[in-house]
Amino acid sequence: MATQLKNLSDYSQKNIGDISGKRFAIVVAEWNEQVTGKLLEGAYQTLLKHGAKEENIVVKTVPGSYELSLGAQWMAQRPDIDAVICLGCIIQGETRHFDFIAQAVAIGLTEVGLKWNKPVVFGVLTPDTLQQALDRAGGKHGNKGDEAAITAIKMLGFDAV
């Protein structure tokens, strides 16, 4: 498992530029709120730590991870939003439902980012168990929310020239 080799809250300082004038949307799933609330806290605090202003962070909730794609699209289409961070948690269950939801969310978020030509970050946990999710939401493996926020910041610092 890749996370066992790296703490999600550890990151390189490369490509972390000035984000004081950037506006971020965080779209967070209400499903598995015990986990997604911690992801939100991590992402929000990481943005603030690196210079984002509170008034430049918009937080919106959607019912579940499946709805992240449409929520992300609604935020990405706004000209005043520079990056969208999507946070969710899809825990493997006893049926194939997990596979359909996880794949739909991954493809949906990719398409939104490409359509609107701005960073749309996949901060969605896909663990086998609730404990694995908690371990990645501020537990022993760090916080995927931190990682998602840093990804958004670094993508805004990406120089395509």
C-alpha cells in the first residue's frame, strides 16, 4: 500500500507560490462525515498555513462522493475560483457499489478539470475499512486533506511555459 510508505501530510516545498490572491473551492461529501470532516479541516488549515485568505476559501457540501463531480463543475465554472479541492470517502463494502462510485468520481473529476482548464483535485479516500480511512484523515498516515490542498497550491504554481 503506497500510503504506508509516505505520510500524506509530508510534502516538498517545490512549486509553492504566493496564493494570497487565489480563490479556492472545497467541495466535501457529507457521507462518511466522521472522515470527510477531518479531511476538510486538514485542507482548510493547509490553505491558510500557506497564505490563502479565509474569505477566499468557499466550502460547499454535497450528499456523497458521487455528487462531487457535479459540485466541482459548478465551482470550476465560476470565473472567480482558481482551484477546486474535492474531498470524500468511499469505503469498500460487501457489494460492487464501491467500484462503480469510485470509478465514476475519478473519471468525473478528471473531466471537470480538463473541461474548465483549472486544477480539480481528487482528495477522495478509497479504503477497505473505516479504520484505514481514519488513519488517512489525520491519523497515523497523515491527512489526505493536507495532500489535496498542497496539490491545488502546486498546480496553481505550475509553469506551463
